[in-house]
Amino acid sequence: MPKNYISNKDETVRLFENDFLESLSRVHWTLPLWVYIPIIIVLLYRGFFIINLSVSESVLLVIYGLIIWTFTEYILHRFVFHYNPKSRLGKRIHFLIHGVHHDYPKDSKRLVMPPTVSLPLAASFYFLFNYLLGHQYIFPFFAGFLIGYLFYDTTHYAIHHFNMHNRFWLYIKNHHAKHHYQNPNLGYGVSQPTWDFIMGTSFPAKDESGIIREEEQ
């Protein structure tokens, strides 16, 4: 299968003619940390000190939130980011959302989601989970969900720009590299491959080697 990228340099293409919109589409990888860590702290504080949840309840809800995030990450990547629209407008929107990343996977300013997009999405998920779980449990649960999101965003940047030496991180990097350079229809898990194994979208065991070296050439 031919490689699924155009550029392997830290460069990009202009997405918007308007300079303001263009600036919003490019963010430093640490920006989500500055935005969401204070929100996570407030959520945990409210759950523990305002709602008076126990430590064990809070920890379990955070873990549940993390698990739900991993599934959300997989579903969004597979069915939203890789949706193949037929119309010209649909293809344009797809390119803005995710296609540009596959064409310019090393672009350091478009590896994490801009808060202008992630904050409205986060608010939508918050109201959904609040409706499903109720006011009593939402705060630590959603804190775990956002921790999972930050782990995903940071891992995604690290995969493309950090040198990995630990075997676990090399495996994660290799898994995502195959998604970019071998088959974009497999390997939708970025921060972890769990749901790829469960949903049958993992890579064959025979393809486990060689991709990282190919990417880094």
C-alpha cells in the first residue's frame, strides 16, 4: 500500500484566507494543558468538597471517566475524523478536521485540538454526561474524561515529535505510525490500542516492525 502522506517535515498548508481564523487553527501543544488542568482541579474540588463524595467514590468515577474517554477517542477518530464524505463541501470540512493532519503529520502546530473546537465539544459532553449521571457524580467522572483527553492530546504530540525509548511508548508510537504510513483504515486508538483489539481494527502481528524507522527517515 502506498504511503498516506504528502510531507514528513514540520510544515503545513494554509487553511483559511482570514488571518484570524488561520491563527485559531494553529496552537502550541501545551495550550490544552493550560486550559484544562484548572478545569480538572475545579471539577475534583467540587466533587470532593462540595458534593462530599468519598475518596473511593471519586477515584472510581475518575477511572470510569478515563475508560469512557478511551472509547470516545476511538469512536471519534474512526467514525468522525475518518468519515469519507461525497460532497465537495463535506470533503473540505473533512480536510479541515483531520485530512490536513494526514497530509502534514509532522506539523507541530496542528497536532492538538484548538480550544476553539475542543471547548464546545467538551461542554456538549459535559451536558450529556450530566443528564445521564446526574449532578452528584458528574464532577469526578468528567475530570477523568478530561484527564483522558489531555493524555490523548499530549501522547499524540509526543508520538510525532518525541524520541521514544521505553518499550511501551515505542509500541504506542509504532501503532500510530502504521495508521499514518501503512493503513489509515486501521489503528484508530492513539493514546492506547485497546479498542482496536476489541473492535477488530488492530494491525496484523506480522506488521509490528519497521514502521518507526520508515517514519523517521
